[in-house]
Amino acid sequence: MLTGFARAFKTPDLRKKLLFTLGILVLFRLGATIPVPGVDYTNVNQCIKEAGGNGGLFGMINMFSGGALLQLTIFALGIMPYITASIILQLLTVVIPRLEALKKEGQSGTAKITQYTRYLTLALAVLQGTGLVATAQSGTLFRTCQVGNQIVPDTSIFRTAVMVITMTSGTVMIMWLGELITDRGIGNGMSILMFTSIAAGFPGSLWGIKQAGKILDGWGEFSLVILVGLAMVCLVVFVEQAQRRVPVQYAKRMIGRRSYGGTSTYIPLKVNQAGVIPVIFASSLLYIPALVVQFSGNTTAGWAQWISTNLTKGDHPMYLTLYFLLIVFFAFFYVAISFNPEEVADNMKKYGGFIPGIRAGRPTAEYLGYVLNRITWPGSLYLGLIALVPTVAIALFNGSQNFPFGGTSILIIVGVGLETVKQIESQLQQRNYEGFLR
């Protein structure tokens, strides 16, 4: 693997792409440390220290922003507005015929959908930026901090507008940096930036576990977390690479004097066809009741106390059960809207393809749906178990929120890492070099 890296840097054009990507990542992390105008950074640091680096309800968004959210920097919103916009457009493609037609138009249609995604990202950035600034001004961002309502001393309309515009501009810049990586660097730009944001919090979390540990001056807990993380990475790599290959045979066709077709191929159906989307959906949905209680201000009501008791703490049995069931549900839901067996069967029939032993047309679609449902079950159960690992770990570490190897973070980091390595591998193989995995 080290030889593969060395040869990658010896290739001029590949070295240029890698260095360009690294340069963009440096700029991205630099922007995550520049505070927004109007923020009292001293009070922010004090509140973060009192909270132990945990943002409570804002923990997941803070993770996707690389810690920039709680620090109220120009990149505080991070990549989340773009992720949300992409998911919304993907769901609307199934519902709105116009978007579905654009998707089938090929490159021009994809470019149009990308443009819609940018506009929606901008709108969501304005909305989320306004909500974040209002939350910071009211002191709700750090409820338990004594100076939580003083991190934004000036609450005038002008100052609020400046902060919202700055955060929105930061989101637009992140989107631009991601597209630069996609066009001129290595890998998918948005995925690489997400990878960087999550990985940036690992060293601090690991060191926090070491300092809070008691076994062998903290090194015992530190080693245990490293071993658990390695085991999770191995499991995620194994499942993410697993796929069910449905064989497809194309009949021979005579056009003039030439014979076309007669080849054999397969349809790769991944065990985890939905990726990390079900975990994000389930987490976001479970945040809604707690957010309602937090912003209602009526924490003494019976319904608010019930939500605070059962749906806020990650170690409560009801919370864990709902979280697991929602992940399984959204796994099936997302697979159903992202993979259309009837469309695949029609395309196969159009080009003379068939599955051996299965008739073309509707029987093929039913067979593909049957296979997809069978492999989605283990994929959804695997996602649920991976997502529950950090909750169990936090309980074992007496409520410490520093456990870095959460289900969502591991899934994203391993998935993006594998995809990036594959792209570098393919470029090395084009130049007859050995890849990383040989």
C-alpha cells in the first residue's frame, strides 16, 4: 500500500490532483476556525469547555461541520445544507415527473438537477443560518452554560443579518470547494469534505477519552476504543464490499453480417444498498421531539417531561428501540425509491438481456424485487447495530460523549475512503502501476 502511495506521487498528473485536493482541504479546515463577526469567542470557548465538547441536540450537525458549528465559525453550517438539499432532490425525483424526466436525459438533465440542488442549498443555508444565530442569541445553543446568552452580545437586526450572510457565504464556498475537488482533484468533492470534517474530530475525542480514563492512566480505555474502532472498520469494510451478483445474459443479434450480443454480465446489488442515509434520516427524525420541547419553553408540561425522559437520552430503551426500527424502515424506504426493478427489467428487455431461468419483463422485475428485499434485511439490521454501538459505548464510559467511532461517522469515513482509494487505484492501473490493494 505504501508503494502504491509512492507511485501515485511519482505520476505527474496524479500527484498534481492529490496536492490540489490537499490544498483545498487545508483551506476548508482553515475556514472552520475563523469566527463569525459579532461572536464573543471567549464565551464560546468557555461554553464548549463546560459542555465537554458535546453539543447535545446539535451533536450530529457539529460532527458534520468538523466542530465548526459550536464554535460559530464562517463554515459553521458545514456540508449539511448541501446534504439535505441532495436528499430532498433525490426524493422529489420519484414524486415529480419533471425531475424524473430530467434524470433520464443524461448529462444535461443531471446538470440541471445539480443547479436546482445549488439553489436549494442556498435557501436551506439561509434558513439554517438564521435558526443557528437565533439559537445562539437566545442562549439555547448552550443551555447549561452560564454565559450561553452572551456569546452574541449584539442582537440587532444588522448584526444578525451580517452573521447569517457570512454563514451562508461560507456554505456556498464549501459547495464551490467540493466541486473544485470533483473537477480537478481526486474523488467526490462533497464526500471528501465530509470525510475531513468527521476525521478532524477524532484526535480530540480520543485524547479526551485518555484524559478521562482511569485504567493505566487512561491508556487502557484509549487502547480499548482503538480496538473497538478497528473491529468496526473491518465489519463495515466487509459489509460495504458485499454484494449479490444477479447474472444477466444478452442474446445474440445478427445485424447484417455481424453478430452482436451474446455476452454475460451481472447486476451488482449491494447488501447495504441505502448507505448511510437511513441513519441520518432516523437521527434527524428523533431530534424533532426534543427540539420542539427545547424551543417551546414549556419544559414542565406532562408531554414535555415524557419526551425529555424517553426520547432525549440515547441510553433509554424506548429511544434505542425507536432508533433501531426507524433505521430499518428508512433502509427499505430508501432502497424502494432509489432502485426500480421494473425500470431495470424494461431496460434489460429492450437490449435483449435476461436472467437465466427467469422470463423477461414482469417476472424479471418481481425476481429483482424479491432478491432486493432479501438482501436489504441483513443490510438494515447491520446499519441498526452499527448505529447503536456508540450508545452502548457511551453507557460503558459513564456517559462520556467523547466516543469518536459512531455508526454514522464510521460508515461515512470507510465508504468515502474506499471510493477514493478505488479511484486512485483505477488511475494507477491505467498506467500499469500496482495499486494499493495488491
